[in-house]
Amino acid sequence: MSAADPYRPPTPAERAEAVAALRTVLTGNQPDLPDGLHLSARPEFTLLTAGLWGAVALHEDTDLVIEVPHPGSDRLTARLGLELFHAIPTAALLIAGTNRKAAGNAADVAHRADSLFHAFAQTLATTEIQLHGFAETSAPDTDAVISPGAGDATELHTTLEKTLTRQGFRVRDHEHLAGRTNVQGIAAAVRGTPFLHLELAPLPRRHHRDAIVKAVADTWHQQGHH
């Protein structure tokens, strides 16, 4: 994924068609797919792709959305998202289709309410864990930053912080990495559903993904989920 990739936000009609297709998939039925959307049903999950607008993978029952808004630029967050999707059998995986800097930063879906990424997140309308990466110089001596974005912290946030700390990760607060203006987080706060904004330094993304996946999955299961 490159900042030179083409990108334009979908039109309202294109968003409506894609959302209708996703809603049909969620009911277990086969949608009539508009141009640009593709559906692939596998034994373990269903994949709905929309080219440069991204993709969503769904297990049969979904009560958590793992979100990757910045694949390519927040390196290895897409791989981490995929590993979490496979580790949590009730998770969906929502991933953007382009580098956040494409078309002069127009593809930064974490700050675009007109993106298909945002529309899909609102359609799923459940607990969200959104994955980000920061440069080591942005928050020295920090491995992870956990924030509820524009909302309030929940037991999910406090349990994950304790779990990561117990595993030896340095979890600290950094307001500039808290995602307060993240549009998915703002929508979740209005809706009243948990939103966990997880920022990770390069080292845990590169070398300790297994430990991060275990911490998130264990935390999720401790909340009474399967």
C-alpha cells in the first residue's frame, strides 16, 4: 500500500448499496452485489471486499470488531488484526483498502465519516478494538497506549491494561495518541458501545504480536465472551 494509490470516498448511493449488501450478509443470505463488491464464503468466515474502500471478514456470530484503519502506514497492524480475527471466533475484521496518506490524506478513514470503513463499523454497531501504531520517538519508554477515544473507559480497557502490564509491556497514557477525534470512537460514544483505541510501538508490533494477541483474546474472554 502506497501513498500514491488512488482513492476517493464512496458516494452516498455507493455507501448505501454496500451497507445493504453487508446487512444481507449478516442475516445469512446472499446479497445482490453492486459493481465493485465481491463476496467470498469460506467454511470459517465470510469475506466482503470493496477494493480500495476496504474489506470486512465475518465469523458467524459477531460481537466484536477488530479494526485496522491504517494498513501499510501503521506497519504490521493488518497482520495483527488478522491474527486477532483468527484468535477470537466471534470477531469481525474491518480493514481499510488504502494507505492513509493516499489522495492527500483523504484515505485516513479514522477521520472520515464518509468512508465505507466508517459505514461498515456503524452497521456492525458493536464493541470495537481499533489498532494503530506509533513511532518510538512519539512516546519514548512506552509499548502501548490504551484509550476509549471520545468515550469512557470500561472494564475492557482496565483489564487489558492490567494484562499487558502483567506481561511486561509498558502501558502509559499519551494524550496525543488517545484518538479523541477518531470518528469511529465518537460514533461509539454517541451509541454507547465500547471503543478501545490501541496504539502499539514498533517493537511489540514486530516481535511480540503473539503476546499482544493472547492479551487481547484473554481479556475478551474474561469479559464473558467466547
